[in-house]
Amino acid sequence: MANASSVARPAVLSDLIPGARVRDVALVVGGAALTGLAAQLTFPMWPVPVTGQTFAVVLVGAALGMGRAALSMLLYMLVGVAGVPWFAEGASGFGGPTFGYVIGFIAAAALVGKLAERGGDRTVARTVGTMVLGNLVIYAFGVPVLMATLGLGLGKALAVGVIPFLLGDAVKIAIAAGLLPTAWKLARR
């Protein structure tokens, strides 16, 4: 018989949901769908539109943990490559100047998920740090592909593929920093 001290603590918020296998499949599919929906919230800019995708990616990472979050973003990418128009601005398919960001979603979700498993989403300060790192990973994948596909130098790629997004990313990070620690507090009640 297990006593209260030997019961495993949930690593991430989604671990609070019962039914492991069905839950995991539903969460992976749901995370991909959330990201696809968030991608449709766009403000057109060239060559990379402002979207809700990065917010969805980091939230999925924090809520699902490393493995499920990475699978969710992999599913998002594969379904989009297969032709479902749920990338930014209703795009689909493989390649293009923004595809590096989509690849980066997988790595970012995995990193954010791993950090969340270690408590990176329990306080405002930790959540900010976790989300900043997740966004840096997205940029680390996106900028080189942007450079290669459009023939841009690093300075120009940063000017069109990072700098215009910093304020929006800061707002998204602030929202996540309010949501995630609050969700943990509510879950503990």
C-alpha cells in the first residue's frame, strides 16, 4: 500500500488527467490542433507573419512535457507537410522561408517540456526563463532557414525574422508567466 509520501507528483499539468494512453494520444493531437488554430491568428508581415503559433508551442511544451510536446509538434509539422493548411496564413507543404521555425517548434516544445518537468513553469520567474529559452530555440532553427531560402545575410535575417517579433514574444511570455503558475496553484487546491 502506498502512503502519501510515495505517490508520484505530476511532472507537468497534463499528468493530472487520468487515463494514460488515451490521455496521451488526445493531448498530442490536441496540442497539434491548438498550434494549427493559433497559426491562423496572423498579422501579415514579410517574410514571416506574426502568429499565435509560438505561444501555442511553448504552452503545449509546458503542459505536456518533453515527449508528448515533441510528438505533438512533430504531428503538427507532418500533417502540415501532408497538405493540411494549418501553417501560418493557411499554408501547408514542405519548405519555404518559414519552415525552419516549424522545425524549431519540435525542439522548442521538447526543451520547454523538459524544463517544465523540472519545475520551469511553477513560478513567474522560472516560466519567463523557460519561455525565453523556448523562443530562442525557435529562432535558432528559423533564422538559418530564412537566410538560406531567401539568400539573406545574418543582419537582414535578424531584422526580418527576429526583431519584429520580440515585443509580441515578450507579451506572449508575460501571458504564459501569468497562466502557468496560476494553473499550478489552482491544481493544488
